[in-house]
Amino acid sequence: MQPAAFLPRIVPASAFAIRLSFLLLLLLLAFAGRAQVLTGTVTEASSAAGVPYANVGILGKGIGTVADDNGAFRLQYSEANLLDTVRISSIGYRAQRMLLRDLVARPTVRLVAEAVALRGVQVKAKGLYKRTRTLGNTGNSESSTLTLDAHDLGAEIGTVISLKHKPTKVLNANFNVAYNRAGSLMFRVNLYRLLPNGKPSNVKVVQRDIIVTTSVAKGPITVDLTQDQLVLDEDFFLTLEWIGGADARNVSSKLAFSASLGYTNNDLYLRDTSQAEWERASAGAVLAGLQPRISFYVTVQD
């Protein structure tokens, strides 16, 4: 029997055209979804000086960043985000909202200074704060830890601090590092008001940027708050926000905070970049009933 002759496969022209069109469509979709980078600047409207460490982000999309000390920022986005709303904010300035496509067209944002009306608190007379105590979780475990899952600058993690007595004077804030192999890192310390349902808001208690740069490999980061004369009559949300230093991958994999598990209310929230939604952390179904607690605490007088 003679072996069958090998015949080349002929593709009809119509089929070739369909495949070519499909390939072009895939290429267009890939191009549309490809990350692009917007470089811009946040400045003061009155002086054109840069606004340091301003938050820039697409609301509710987990796409955001933080400006540097000169107000310059880099925001990664895709074509699909052009009709999304971007929020630009900084303490002491009126926040701005605009469509991303408008920010791409004019990447210099001018923020207008805004006087902040502070809520009144009941203040005890000097010398009547008799007890100094710590509020929050003071554990320094190296085996039970929580990491900061950072997508970009502005990643933030924190816990609710419940007051024992009211009013309470806050002296300092403390953050127990289980390990830091990422090197020198820059953080912003934030204290937020709580919503009526107990979840964190985006309204800050302290009306200044509290910036700390640290290379601590293990142990507490302690931040002095005495200059703020901070006297509170309500519970609040205490966080660390990553705003500089190593890249996101190293922050996510080489930095961890001491933590613990307990049968308590779950007051731990985090977000992976600026302007993202607060997400409640979970210990998982395997540990049903147990809730994670991060080792953040404050020293107070009451």
C-alpha cells in the first residue's frame, strides 16, 4: 500500500479573515486594559507650592496613591477607569472630585485651603487627669502577625480604640512591629472619627499630618501626640498609612505587625491604597468566633 501523500492544509480566505479580526479584537482589548501611568502634581491654589503627601485615588476602586513631599504623584490606571471619579484630599484643604479623564487632561490639581471647625469636647481642669493607662492591644508576639497588603502608596491598617472614661487625653500612639525586612519606611499616623454604626469614617481627628520615618526591625514605633493637646470624648480609629520607602511588594511581604486572636468585637479594618473602601479583616471560617487584633495602642490620661 502506498503511503498517503502529505497535503498542505488550505485555510479558506473567509476563515482567515475571521481569525485575523478576532486577533485584532484581542489586541485592542489588551491595549484598553493595559495599565497606564498618570504623572501629576497637587499644589496650593494660593501659592502654587506643592501639597506634600496628598491622597489621590479613584473612589471605591482600589486605585490610588500618595503624593511625595513636593506634591508630585504617579497614578496607575486603565482606559476603563477614565469615567470614574477621582478624589484628591489633604488635611487643611477642601477635597476635590473630578473624572479621571479630566485629571489626565489637566494633571495639576490646585487645592483651596479650608479652615477646619473642630468639634467641642468637655475638658477637665489641669491636674484632674489622675490615671495613666494604655488602651488597645499591647501584645508583642512574633509568631502571631498581620501584614499590610499594599497595592500602592496609601495602604492603611488600623483598629478601633475604645475609651474607658470620657474625656480622655491622648499622649502617644504605639505600633508593635513583629518584623521589618523592608528597610526604611515612611508612615502617616491617622486618627479617624467613627460612623454611628461603629465603622471608621474618613474624617480625621488630628488636623495635621503626623509623619514618621522608621527603620525599626522589631519592637514598637512610638509617636508623641502631646503637642496636639488631644482631648477626646468618643472612641476613635487609629491607623498607620504607608506613604513612602520600599515598593509595595516588599511592604506586603517583608513587614508585619504583632497580633493576637480573641473572642472580641472585630475592630480591625484595612485598605490597600488611597481612597479605597475600608475592609474588615477576618480570621477565616476555620477560626469561627475568633477575631484578629493588631497590636496598636495609645497611652492616655483620664
